[in-house]
Amino acid sequence: MAATGDEAAAMESISKAPVPPSDLNLSAETERRRDAAANDAAENQKAKRPSNNNDGGVETAEEATEPAEPDINELCRDMFDKMAVFLQGELTATCEDYKLLENMNKLTSLKYMEMKDISINISRNLQDLNQKYASLQPYLDQINQIEEQVTALEQAAYKLDTYSKKLEAKFKKLEKR
């Protein structure tokens, strides 16, 4: 079946450039579906009418019908809107994650700068202490020498004390005779 008139123009415009789903003209398809739904509704009305059959307890069966299909354009728009909201949420979450990571990196950098300053101060203080210790080293050496001399003098005093006690003991022995 060859397209003529408006249908040919529509097909030609479709082949030249892509058209978003919202601009498509699907009214003929929509009307056909609406007509089918109306016919189904009319048939349902006929089936629901009570029959003249006076059987009392006998129920009549109704024909099961499918509900009319919703408009495709509306569903597509709804799907694209929901997809846009979903993607926007994902991008926002990712952006927030990167901002958090950036803030954490900045805080870590500041912490390391503080630690660097502290270590520099500790290093300076250690150098000062080493210089002071080096300047005190001759006095410490003198103290060590004096301590050795005092120890030697103390030992000499003990020897002298021991010798004097022996002499005293000899003197007392000689005196008794």
C-alpha cells in the first residue's frame, strides 16, 4: 500500500530528521484504540443486562475483556520524566560524594600541614637541646672526674681508717705491757 498526501509528507519528514517521541503524530492509532475500547464497553453493557431467563439461581457468564491501552505518548513522557529524575538523583549523589571526598582531602591536607609544623618545632627543640647538652658536656665531664676522685678519696679514707684502728690496737697492746 503506497502512502499518499499527508502520510507521504509525514513519512518523508521522519526519514530526514529524528523526531522526539512527544512530537510524533499517533492520533490515528489512539483513535483506533479508543474505538475498540468503546466497542468493548458496549459489548460489556449488553452482557451485563439481565436476561429474560427466569431460571432463578443460574448465573450468566460475562466475557473477559482487556482494558484499553493507555496512550503511548503519555507513557513515554512519564518514563522519560522518571528516568530524568532517577539520573538527576544519581548525578546529584555522585556530585555530593565528590564534594565530600574533596572536603575530606582538604581536611587531611590541613591535618598533615599541622603535623608538619609540629614535627618542625620538635626538630628545632631537639636541635636546641642537643646544643645545650653539647655546651654542658665539659661540665658533665668535670662532674664525672670529681665523682671518680671522691670515690678514690673515700677508698683511701677507709684504708686509712682501717690502718688507724690497727695502730690503735697495737698501741693499746704495747701500753698494757
